[in-house]
Amino acid sequence: MTDSEPSVPADPADALAAVAALRRLADQIEDAAVERAMRAGWGWPQVAEALGVTRQAVHKKHAKRLIGAGVTLRRR
């Protein structure tokens, strides 16, 4: 293994648990960042481009939660 490769736990259960934990953390960070961007006046296309996904995908994933949080959403 070189210095640039990540250290992976030898036990597959530990390695997979780490992956699951990282995914949960990434989702939490994404939720917070999308909410902050939308509160700052970003539109769905800007957020989607920053995340490397489609506008439809980001809207589907985040719109309901943002509306529940009282965020005013822009159409474009």
C-alpha cells in the first residue's frame, strides 16, 4: 500500500461499518450545505452543478426537507 491509498480495516465488518458511517456523515454535510446555499439565494441549477447531479435529482432529494425547515425555494 502506498501513502496515497486509504487505510482499510482488515475485518470486512469494520470496513463496511466505516463506509456506512462515512455515507451518513456525507449526507448530513450535503443536507446542511444545500440548505445554506438555498437560504443564500442559490437556485436548484446552481446547487445541482456544484454537486455534480441533475437539478431534478437535487430537488427530489432535498425539496421536501427544505420546505419543512421553512426555506423559501426559488423556481430557477
